Amino acid sequence: MGRLTDRTVLVTGATGGMGAATVRALAAEGAHVGVADISPDLTFALAREVGGTPLVVDVTSPDSVTAGVETLASEQGRIDVLVNFAGIVDPRRMDEIDPESWSRVFDVNVRGTWLMCTAVIPHMPPGSSIVNIGSRAGLAGGTTSGASYAASKAAVICFTKSLAKFAAPKGIRANVINPGCIETPMLDHFPPEVVAAMPGQAALGRLGTPSEIADSVLFLATDASSFMTGAQLNVNGGSHM
Ligand SMILES: NC(=O)c1ccc[n+]([C@@H]2O[C@H](COP(=O)([O-])OP(=O)(O)OC[C@H]3O[C@@H](n4cnc5c(N)ncnc54)[C@H](O)[C@@H]3O)[C@@H](O)[C@H]2O)c1
């Protein structure tokens, strides 16, 4: 019997580096996983692999979010855990960013997280858990990643505190994980010399792995963290203390 047997979990950004590792870890613990991402091919393939429900969702579209959430909720009857990985990065400096890109980063990272939480909460029974994904950049201002990304992740961190207060009377917990530099396709957006310097920024002297983030999600998704809400888990190898 897994730690999430009989639980339904919805993961956005599910086919990305951290998302796919987490989907596999959740399924291995017995969860039925709603695999939500914007790319149909990857979404269907991963859902098939773990026996989950494919949900082709663009988190910036209220209609798309509602359709995906309603599909999973009507199929499974409830959603016990929501994990919001969907995100994009713009590594440029603040004087290089254009207004459209600034808005796009906030649309996906902040508005998308809010839309997903708002749509899922009505389907969550007491005891449910929401895990949002901030970033070390949202605490430190971003060193390699750009200003819009860092500001958007600071917004996700603060939003999670509002969310935790809103959801607590319903018996729902909400916490945020702030990863440091993790080895995923997102790092491909940075110049090679920037990626090469990333391990040296961490006290542990290396990049993190997607499965180390998946382990943190499992902790926040289960009753192992039953007295935690509105909290931040900094999983960064000591790159920001
Ligand atoms: N990799 C890192 O070092 C790092 C560090 C800190 C925080 N993060 C955050 O962790 C999360 C996961 O990142 P990752 O490293 O796995 O990146 P990734 O690029 O591998 O995955 C991101 C996923 O989000 C999906 N996505 C993008 N826009 C979407 C949209 N509009 N609707 C639905 N899905 C969409 C992509 O298709 C992709 O599968 C992101 O929020 C990212 O900002 C990453």
C-alpha cells in the first residue's frame, strides 16, 4: 500500500523535468495522476505510462483550466492534491526584457497558478494539499535568471500565503517549494557558461535532480507534513540560506 493509494493528484507542467519525475513518484505511491501539460503528445504518452488521465491544459486559459479540472474531477470524484509545476523562464536582464515577455512570464507562472488553485479547490475534500513551485530566484532576486522570472516567483511565494489562509478553513493545506538549480530542460534557456557556474553556487557543489524535488512534493502532499501550511521548503543545496 503506497502513501497515496486511493488519492487523486493533478500535476501541471507534468511532462517537464520536475513534473515527469514527480508524476512517476506519485504514481509509484499509488496515486491516480491527472497529467496536465500543454503539449498533447508528451501528455498522452506520460499518462499512458503511469495509467493516469491525460489533460491537455494551457494554464493561461481559464476555459482550458476549467475543462481539464472538470474532466479529472468528474472521472475520479475528487482531487486530493494539486501540484503546480507549469512555468516558463526568461533569463534576460531587466533592461533587455520586452513588455510582452514580462506579461507572458507572469501569465504562466502567477496567473496560471492562481487559476489552477481556484478551479481545483471546490473539488478538494478536507485533508487535501496544494504544492506550488516558487524558486530560489523568488527569494534572492535572481542571479542568472531574469528580473521578470524572479519577480513572478516572489509573487507565487506570496500568493501561496494568501492561498493557505483562504484554504485552511476548508481543511486544505498549501505550501511552496523553492528549488535551486535543478537539472531539467529549463536550464537549456541559459548560456552554457551560466549553466556551468550553477553547481558552484550551491554549498553542496552540484545541481539538484528532479527526483529530489519529487521527494519534497511527496512530503508536502502527504500527511507527513500535516501541520505545515503557508510554508516554504527551500530545496537548493545551500545556494540560498
Ligand atoms: N529547473 C530549475 O532549475 C528550476 C529552479 C527553480 C524553479 N523552477 C520551476 O520549477 C517548475 C518546473 O520547471 P522544470 O525545471 O521542470 O522546467 P521544464 O521546462 O522542464 O518544465 C516546465 C513545464 O511547464 C509546461 N508549461 C509551460 N507553459 C505552460 C502552459 N501555459 N500551460 C501548461 N503547461 C505549461 C511545459 O510544457 C513544461 O512541461 C517551473 O515552475 C520552474 O519555474 C525550476
